[in-house]
Amino acid sequence: MLKIEGIAAFVAVAEAGSISEAARRLRLSKSVVSERLAEMEKTLGATLLHRTTRKLTLTEDGAAFLERASRIVHDVREAAADLARRRGTLAGPLRITAPVTFGRMHLGPALYPFLADHPEIELTLDLDDRRVDASSDGYDAIIRHGLIADSRLVAWKLARSRRLLVASPDYLSRHGRPTSLSDLENHRGIFYSNRGVADWRFQGPDGAVVIRGKLAFGVNNGDVIHDAAVAGLGIALLPVFIAGPAIGEGRLVEIDVGYRPEPEFIFMAHPEGRNPSAKLRAIADHLKQAFGDPPYWERNR
């Protein structure tokens, strides 16, 4: 007879691409995951995975089995969560990914009291600035800052997020303060490298206005962009939730070029076609309330 533990192990390995990563996500040893896979393949009488020293790939049977297996695992988890709701509790595993800087500065502190109130929720929070695929990477939801561009995701807005053009007083004393978009083109910029382009985007009367600066430094982390701007390497476009404290302390200065940066949001998104669990909805509602409208990091600006 098939066991749900074996089906869950197979789905986790298929999503993670390796037994070691699946074991980490399931909080099991690699040997246990391997044993569950082997037992399930024996029960089914089919090989579901091609195993080599470098990677695991799905066989034809494995690919056919995966879609239904994923639904089974999801439905069992939801059934368990429904029972917990009937008892008046939120329970079960949940995997969410979020950006490093926002996670450290704001998301973590907002989550701690919620998790203390719901000790049966088993939350794994991965802080990572790379672009992820919620479905293939095995996440129940992603939290991101920016524009919502993936049509495969259903997104909930958690908070507004303004961005500001900033530089250090030292940089502005050496290079001058830009007062127009044309001035900005001649300045050194610090850019978020995960976007793949070195530009700043603003709201114009007829749509987006894109300005390319001179690349001084590209990096995929908001903390390092902030630190590079404070160090005087160039001009950066940073969210208020990162730049606000340094502006208040005089280590960064806001720059007005006559146009506002494009509006953005902090959002939580889950894969389309997958019904969000009650615990995911509860976390989203809690975060909206914790951040506020306007969010607390923008109320003094």
C-alpha cells in the first residue's frame, strides 16, 4: 500500500531536484528520504527517478505520477489544516521565501508574535534575493518587493512601498546634486543586479521614464546597495524601509529630480490554481495589520 510519507518524499525530491535538498525541506535525514522513495517505487513497480551522481531527473512514469502526487500531498495537508481549524487552531508546515533585507528588518519582527500565538504552525522562511518559481521550488508563497509581473501567481498586497533616489553628502559634494532627469544620466549609479539592467524608472505624464546611469556598482542585496550609497560610491534608488534610518541620521540625502520613482508594493503571492491555506491567509492578514497603511516605516516621511 502506498504511504503518504513516500508520496510526500517523492514530490519534495521532484521539486527540489535532489535528495539532500528535499531532506532539508522535510527536516529528515537523506537516508530516510531515500528509503521512502525506494519503498514507494517497489510498491508501484515503477522507476520514478533517474539517479546519476550529478542529478535526479523524472522518468516518464515519474512525470506522469508527479501531477497527481502533488495534488494528493496538498490535499492531505489541507485536510489536516481543516481539522486544526475545527479545533480552533492553525497548524502544519508552511514554506515562504522573502528578500534578505526586508526579511531581516521588517518581516521577521512582524512574524515572531504571530508564530508565538500559533505554535502548531511549522514555518520555514527562506531569505533569498534571487528570483524563484514558487511552484517548482516548493514554496507555498513568496514575499517580494516590486511590480507583480508573473501571471502564474495570485498576489495579495501587504503594504505600499515608496522608493527614494538617495546619495551620501560626500558623493553630492564631489559630484554635485542632480536636479533633473538629464542631470541624472551623468551620475554614477548603484544598481540591483537581479533586475539585469542598470537604470532608474520614474513616473512620467505619459508613462514610465527610464534613465540609464553610469554603473558604479551592481549587487543583488539591498543592505549592500545601502552601504555602498552611504560609502559614497554613487546614487541609489532604495525603498524607504531600507533608506529611511540613514536619511534620518544624515548619512543619506534624498534627491529630487522632478519625477517620482514608479510605485511598488510589498506583496505575497501563491501559485495560480492552488487554494491558499487558512494559515497562509492568516499570516497575510497579520502582516497587513502589522505593517499598516501607510506602513509604519513611511509614517514620518
